[in-house]
Amino acid sequence: MHTPSWRIIGRGVYWLSMPDYESRLFENMWPIPSGVNYNAYLVSDGDECLLVDSSKNVYDVEEFTSLLKQVADPRRIKHVAVLHAEPDHSGLIGGLSSIFGSPMLYSTLRASAFMRSMFNVETRTVKDGEIIRVGGRALRVIELPWIHWPDTMLLYLEDEGILFSSDAFGAFGALEKPVFDDEADFEQYERNAKEYFATVVAAYRQMVLKALDKINRLGLSLRLIAPAHGVVLRSRIPEVVEELTSWCELRRKRKVTVVYGSMYGFTERLARLACGIIKNRVDEVAFHSCVSSSVNSILSDIVDSAGVVFITPTYEGNVFPPLSNIVELLRIKKMGVGKIAAVTVTKLWGGTAASQLSSRLSEAGFEVSHVCEYVNYPGGRDLTEYETLLHGFIEKALGKVE
């Protein structure tokens, strides 16, 4: 298990890295087999320091303070910024404040209310464009609500060009040590960042687009982006911004995702047949069992797919429950916007799984272009017709590629 560590990332700027391998689920919902990192930052000037965020309480105040003492005397911390009040960043701030000797705590108005109700902690409210001063250094407040809570602000350290970005630009994965983007396995980072987006942020993607536009209009000279989770960005900032923008816009590749459920293997056979037909027509096909695949990877693959094939057995007259759960998440996050869906249902007797699934996919934003229903596993003529149906679906999905 990795241990907390620190790194200098600018003049008088320290990254306090808190890896978490204890939590198996993020938000007690999303699987994180590689853990997650909680990033706090310290900005110092002379006898004053400002702490940006803290950590989830998988660490205690003493452990965090022990790391902090390696870079600064806690008595120098006169300021603490709460970028947003979610407990994976603010969970230690109440205890730390008493150790620091009651520093000034800064947050947005909404975060102030949340900190009071959750932790009985009072903060000083700051507004968009306001300057927080640490000695002779200036940090500009940039209010960007709904990334992914309504209370978020970012801080821009003007003399170093560092943007402390809270949950924007976050990624799953605990870090053995603090590393920049050009020191990490960047492909793995992209996968971790995309899964973080698809699970935690996707529902608020329009607000993220507005935030990216606002940052661009401010004309900030970004040397580093320092997020609350994941690596610090320095070499590939334009590339990461473009990737995040494409995810927010649900841009479609020549890609189809197949998501299926199966109780006894019959429906899986149909799903594998569909996958084999599709892969010869597209650049990429993602194949997922709704039972054995990670929900993170399923949602992540749907983000940039042009079309999605949903294949389900009928369970007590309804959609197979594990697949139903995936579709409900897509509905909540409206992740079908601009995408084509095909529905395939198998059954031995009655039920309304086909109409249920089609209706809920429409609510998720999908255009449901093809629906077919089979009694038991289809054979002969049915399979020939199914192949024809899939080719029609692929044509329609590829017509959506930008």
C-alpha cells in the first residue's frame, strides 16, 4: 500500500498526495480496484501558508499533519481554501483548523452552508474574481458551480500559472508517488480520467463545457493544472482539455458498444454473434456483460460510441435487473444524447421487457432505431434477419459519426 508523500511543483508550492487503497468504491458506488488519490496543495510565502483542501477521513488528522510537517510548520498556515465541500476533500478540515490555530477558511457561499451543516465549520465566503492573498502572492477565485457539486470554485495562482482545479480534470487511480502527466503511463491515465468523467461528472457535462469556456475566456496562462484526484498536468494540457471537451459533447467515433445480460448462456451467444457482425463494420467494438464488466468501463465506452446494442433476457416479465441498473444510470446521466440504440430481447413466455427497455433508453436520450424480440434463442431464418437488422443499425449509427 502506497503511503502519503509530497512534492514541490512550483516556487513555494507543494503537492500533498494521499493515496487511498482502502476504499473499494468511490462514492460508495463506483468500483476503484486501483484506488484513488486525494490531492491537497500548500502555497507559501514568508511566514504565511495557504492549504488547498485536505483528504477523505481514511486518513486521520495526525497522519495528514505528519505529512504537512515535512514541508511547513503548521502554525504558518493562516489560510485554508475549501474548493468544494464534498467530504473526500474537506473531511479533515475541522480537525486541522484547531491544530493550525483557527486559520481563515475560504469557500463559496454554498460550500459555506454545506461546511456548517456537515462539519459545524464556519468559512468566509469569497466570490468570483476575488483575490486571496498569501503574503505577497495572489490566488484568483474562479467560481465554477456543478463540477460536480453546486459549490465549486477553482483557484489560480497568478505568479506561477497554476490552476487548482478541484474535481475538474480528475482521474481514478492511487499514486505511488506524486507524478506529472509526462511521468505517468498516459494511456492508463486517460482510461482512469475517462472512467472518472463517465461515472462522477457526466451528468454535469454541460456545466463542465461552460467552465472550460470560462477558463479559456479568462486567458489564463496555464503552466500546471493541479486537480483534486489524479496526476498534475503540465505537458499535455491542450490534449487533455480537448479530450475532456469531446467527452462532454459525447462526440461519436466509429464505435459500437454491446451490453448484454445472460442467465444461462443463451443470450450471451446472441451477444457474441452480434459482436462478430459489428466488428467487421466499425473501427472499434466494446463488448460488455452487465454482470461481469465494471460499470465504470461500460459507461466509459458508451461515452464515445455512435451506437449501443442492448441485449437482455426477460426476467419475471421484465428487463434483466443488472442490465436495468445500467440503463437507469444512463437515464439519470442522459448519456444517450445523439446516439443510436438497438434493443434485443429473448424470452420463453410473456413480459414487457422490450417496451420497458425501449422507453427507458429513449428517456436516456437514445434514438431507439431497432427493436427485436425472440422466443428462446433464435435460429435459422431469425438469425439471418437479425444479421440484416444489425447491418441496418450499423449504417444508421455510423451516419451519426462526426
